[in-house]
Amino acid sequence: MARAVSRNTRIGWTIAAWFVALLIFFPILYAIITSFKSEQEAIAGFDLIPSFTLESYREVQSQYNYFRPFMNSVIIAVGSTVLALLVAIPAAWAMAFSPTKRTKDILMWMLSTKMMPAVAVLVPIYLIFLRTGLLDTRTGLVIVLMLMNLPIVVWMLYTYFREIPGEILEAARMDGATLGQEIMHVLAPMAVPGIASTLLLNIILAWNEAFWTIQLTTTNAAPLSAFIASFSSPQGLFWAKLSAASTLAIAPILIMGWFSQKQLVRGLTFGAVK
Amino acid sequence: MGSITLKNVRKAFGDVEVIPGVDLEINNGEFVVFVGPSGCGKSTLLRLIAGLEDVTSGQIQIDGQDVTDAGPAKRGLAMVFQSYALYPHMSVRKNIAFPLKMAKMPEAEQEKRVSHAAKILNLDSYLDRKPGQLSGGQRQRVAIGRAIVREPSAFLFDEPLSNLDAALRVNMRVEISELHNSLKTTMIYVTHDQVEAMTMADKIVVLRAGNVEQVGSPMELYARPANRFVGGFIGSPNMNFLEGAAAAAHGAHAIGVRPEHWRLSTSEGDYPGTVGVAEHLGSDTFLHIDLDSGEHVIARAEGEFPVHHGDRIFLSAQEGRVYKFGKDGLAL
Amino acid sequence: MATRQTQSLARLMRAPAIVLLLIWMIVPLAMTLYYSFLNYNLLNPANTSWAGFFNYQYFYTDPAFWESIWNTLVLVVGVLAITVVGGILIAMLIDKPIFGQGIVRILVISPFFVMPPVAALIWKNMIMHPSYGVFADIAKFFGAQPVDWFAQYPLFSIILIVAWQWLPFATLILLTSLQSLDGEQMEAAEMDGAPALQRFIYLTLPHMARAITVVILIQTIFLLGVYAEILVTTNGGPGNASTNLTYLIYRAARLNFDIGGAAAGGIIAVVLANICAIFLMRAVGKNLD
């Protein structure tokens, strides 16, 4: 509602909103601050001003070889998302532009696979991985996360593709475009923003996944979520290092997340709220 | 060249028969309008000609060649869509040039044709804009431009003016008619608006429920409607229908009198009634009249006709202007 | 635009996604169902035998099972209550004409992008730790005895962490819904003399009803599967005080190597999730056309 309100009211609301926002953001902020503290400072009581040492960051790399889980995260998140897109783009395209009577049922069914609790298939997946040697491999996690997010990917793409008016594709056909040209010159340029948002949101989801990553990896293929979870006991006492590892783990995704707010709503509600 | 022949063309979506079987002859250079109420199958018929839908059975010929199984690109037709269907990511120039690019025409020739089309359509100064930056009328022109650069054997228009406001619609109507006069290419135009049909067409095809009700020139349809549906559909305001005793007097099941074919009198006439709403437009006066026999009719008087709500009025049909229809709706 | 050619092509394009998901859904689930009827322990695989309904019976009679069901319920309901009520309030606050709305939004949604293990460890060590956490610092500042959250209120502590993670999601969706509320409708109500609270109850809430439903249903699906937060904080303890169904099954499968038992638990989890899913599908399905 664009309405004129008095300046004082506006300042009042602003203060209240900022207070709440900072309160919610505080744990993240405090972790970032702590990551720039020394271990002694970190447990020396509440203090918002660190000594700005990079010691913890250095040690996270030298002691725990941080780079490996980081790369595992990148490969698993990007790999599973790209693979899902490769399968989902044609499917969503077909469902959006050549819908049949059963398209709606197929979409609902895809959604229903997402409702299956992961823990219900923990036993068979674990046993399959154990026997096929996929346990603690990036390939294995890429496969599982790709399948897990495939319904969301199809759905998001479907809702984006459906916003491309069918008449435009028909116009291209009338203009003499072959199917390939239709896709390359007309569909792709119009679909790219939707595909990009889908890519972004799914990298975020895959990056933060913390059930399968913990269950199916030990050291070799462990991405950041599994790596950080291993801090839960003894090493957890080294708070500055934990904070540094945490900051590194969440920073890239936090920034990506800020750019995908709108898509987040749409993707996670399967288009039910736009 | 652009003569199009439909031979017993049928279209069914699953069990639903949309077009039961249409035979139609469209001559080269004709402006043909498909008109009918929404859902009458006029757009489907156009899309069948375009090749965007498959016919269920029957044959479509363009210039004597069977194109029933040819894809839309192979038929040499151009289409202007209701939503204009411009490519939002391309500039106006690229939109217009797109069909030429698809035809792998040399760049120089493309450029020549695009600027020629832009000149005809007054788009010169907008060539580098994106469709999103244009007004509705300009978008419409770009869509037409994209169609004319191909020099197609026929143009197909699918309700092209329905997204424009009333004033612009009248302008574009005239522009499209002028375009047809200068290009002399076959045009097939779909609309639900009988005014567009009457003003633009050489030949009108009136459709109802997938059936061709009547084919003819606008004046033929106006003067000699084949049935009650065509009589009621062509002409504005609609034809008045009277049944019962009034019709029996003419030996028909129903008679139709157009609003402009009444003789009006305040003292005597065949059908007495009371004025309901009187719309005084200056050039015309439209009277909504409740007849004593219970029917509601509309009459148009030229110029000012000084009656008001509640006045008594008497109507008579002008000589030779009574349309008679049988029980089956066909003209007698 | 359905010509025969495009339709057969469409079928070909849909096939890979459908086939993959079909396999992903049917194969593991069928295996789970099969295992749930076996006496099968990874420590003693040679002794595998048919168990009938024993695994289910075992779960049913195990007090830990009922405790975990109860904990799952408390966790889901607790988090939902906090996030929905908090989300509505915060969404309305952000929707006000405030300075720096963009940044406020970014700060508020940030927790959603923090991976569960990191979120749980930050809260466990830096916020709720009985000696070094911020809560302890605050308690000491006021001269009170710091609380050992994870020992004294384990489930509540986990609810707090999970609610913090999901509050942004609820806020963002409710805000999106709030912003689509018709301003003229509000003004009409104001002209009709409805005070602010009435306008909220009769206009704002009904308008958000759909979004609230979606928030509740989607969160429920995810909240039933809360796992990492428990793993890195309480390990389900003390005792079973913070063990939910997911964690109980994980423990049976991975710590006790009881494949049959874990599979039976998995089937129960599927049944529970499906009850929620049915409602969700209805809400989403309505919006398809």
C-alpha cells in the first residue's frame, strides 16, 4: 500500500523492523565475528569486536584440508543440479507446450515422490551403495541428490515455461523455423531466466542437504555439510575454527540466496505462491 | 498466388467434433472474413489452414497443391496472432527479419525488405526498440510487418484487433484494408465482430458450431440472410424477430425486421408499443420499445426523433424489408 | 498446437524424467517393505530369516518408539506455531513503509540459507552453551544461573534452532502473499469504518489463508525429516528425550545395524508423511489451472 504516513511513524516502524532483522541475523553475524577471533578470544565472553586475525581460516585449511570438502560440495551441488536440468528441461518443455490429459496427474505424482521421507529409503539406498561401491563417492551423492531434487526442478521449469505464450512458438513455426531453430532462437532466450533461477535454487538446496551427505560419505567424498557435522564433538571446542569453517561454508550460498529470494518462494511452494 | 480450397475438412479433438465438414473456396486476392460467435470453430478453421493443427479428415489445397500433411512453414502463409506473438527478446528489426533469417535470405535483401515494411507501417523510428517498449497499436504493426516481409501467398489474421481499444481498432481496421488494397494478397481474417466483417470483407463466411451457415459478400448477407442465425448475427443493432400472430400474417413461423427498417409514428401503425429507453445520439435515435404484444424491439430513426421514456409509439415494417423464416429457421 | 509429430516428440522428452522418478520411487520403497518383514542384522547377516510382522510389533511395543512419535509431533507443532505466528508478525512489519526494506529482507531470510549442521553448531556452541554462549553471558550479566539448555530442555532447544531456520521461509512466503493484497480493498474497509484489528481479522488473515496453509504443509514435510540438527547437538538424548522418528530409524539402521527394524520404522514414516502429503497435494493441485 503506497500511502502517505507521517515521518515519525515511518521511523518507528523502521526501528522495530531493523531490531527484529538484526536479532534474527545475529547468530550468523556472531559466527562471522568469531571466525576473526583467536581461540582464546572466542571463549572469553561476549564481544562484538574481534582482533581480526585470519589464524582460524589458515588452520581450517592446514589442519582439516578444508579445500577438499569444499570442492566436494561444489561438484556435488553443481553436478546434481546440472544433471537434473538435463533430464528436466525436455520433460518440463513437453508438459508445458504439449500438455495431455494426464500431464496434471504426472506433475502431481512427481510432487508426491518428493513427499517420501528420506529416512524411509535409508536402508535400501545404504545397502545398494554398500554393495555397488558407491558409498563415499561423489558420483553416488550426485545421483541421489539429482533424483531427490528432480521433482522440484521439473516443477519450477514447468511453471516458468508455462508463462511463455504458446502463440510465440506457433509464430516461429509459421515463420519457417524448424524445431531446432525454434528452440535456439525463440524458446531458449525466453527460458534462460527461468532456467537460471531453477539452477540457483537447486544448487542452494543441494549444497545445504544434510541427510544423505552425512549418511553416504565418510571422508573422501564428504561435502561441507558432512564435514561440519563432524565438528560436533571434540573439535567443536575450537570455536574460532568452527566459525571460520562455517563462514566459508555458508558465505557463497548466502550470497546466492539473496539473489534468488523470489524464485525461492516460487520453487519451494511448487508455484502455489508467487 | 493464393487460392485456397478446403474439401470436406473435418476436425475432432478426441470425441468432440469441432468442425463437422467444411467445403470452402477462397480465390486469389480475396479478403475473406470468418465470423461467428465465440466457440464456433472459426479460429480452429484458420489454424487448420495454417497447419498449426492437423485435420482429422479432408483435404486442404493451396494453389491447387495438396498441403494437408505439410507443416506450417511449408505452406507459404503468414499469420498475425491475437496476442501478436512478438519475440520479446528481439528488437523490432529482428522480429520483422526473423522469417527471412529462417529462410536464409541474404542480409542485404533482409535489410531492404525490413526497411520497406517499416516504411509502409510507419515503424521506421522504432526499429531498434524491444516489443515491450511499444504501444498496442505499434506491436500490432510489427506483427503485420513480420507477416508481409515474407511476401506470403496469403495472410491469416486471428482476431488481430481484439486487444486494442475502440478508437485504435477503427484505425487499424482501415490500415489493414488499405494494406490489402495495395498488396492485393489473399487475406483470411477471423473475428467475432460483425462490424469488422462487414467493413473489411470481400467475402464473409458465417460459422456456427463448426458449420458454414452462409458464404457471401457483406451486402448479400445483409440483404438475403440464408437463415435466422445469419439474419440476427449480421447487422447492428441486431435484427428484431417477431413470432406468433405477427409472423402468421406474413405466412411465416417468424419474421425479422432490422431496426433501421421500421416506420415510426406517434399516432398509427401495425405494432403499438411504449418507449422504454430512448438513446439520442444526434445522428441517430435508438428506441427500445416494449410492444403491447409483449415483445421487446429496437428501432433506429435517422436524426433526432423526439420521443421519451413512457411515450406511446407505433411501428410498421417498411415495404419489402420483412425477412420471413420457416420453422426450421431457414429463410422462406 | 498439437500436431501428431509434436506429440510423439513430447512423449519422448517426458520419458527420461518419468522413468527415473518411477525407479527412484518404486525400487527403494519395495526393498524397504521387503526388509521390514525380515530378521536382518548387518552384524550377523548369515542369520537372516523371515520375521513376519515382528519388526512392526517390536516397534509398536518399544517405549522409545512412542516417545519418538511424541517428540516428532511436539517438534513439528512447536516449530509450526513459532514460524507461522512469527512469520505473520514479521511479514507485516517488513511490509510497512520502512527505510532499508531490501536490506531488512535480506537479513531476515538469511538463516534459511545456512546448512543445518552449521545452524545447529552455531546455536549449540555460540548461543546456547552453558558457560560460553551468549545466553549464558546474558544470564550472568543479570546475575542469574546460566541454563544448560541441551541437558535441561533438549527438545525445546532443537525446536528453537529449527524454528530459527524456518522462520525466514514462512516470513518470505507470507510477505509475498501480503504484498498481493489489494490496497483498494483495504481502503474500502477503512471507508466502511473497520478498525485496524478488524481489517486484519476479516481481510488480511483470510487473504493469507492459502499461503499459511502452504507454509504449514511444506514445512511439515521437511520437519518430519529433521535429522542433522539432532545429530550435532543432543544425539537424541538425554535418553530419548530429543529423538524423533527419523533419528530413531537412523539409529536402528546405522548404529544398531538392525536392517529389518529400521525398514519397518521407515514404512511407518512413509505412512505418516503420506497423511500430510495428501493435504498438501490438494492445496497445490488447486492452483494448477
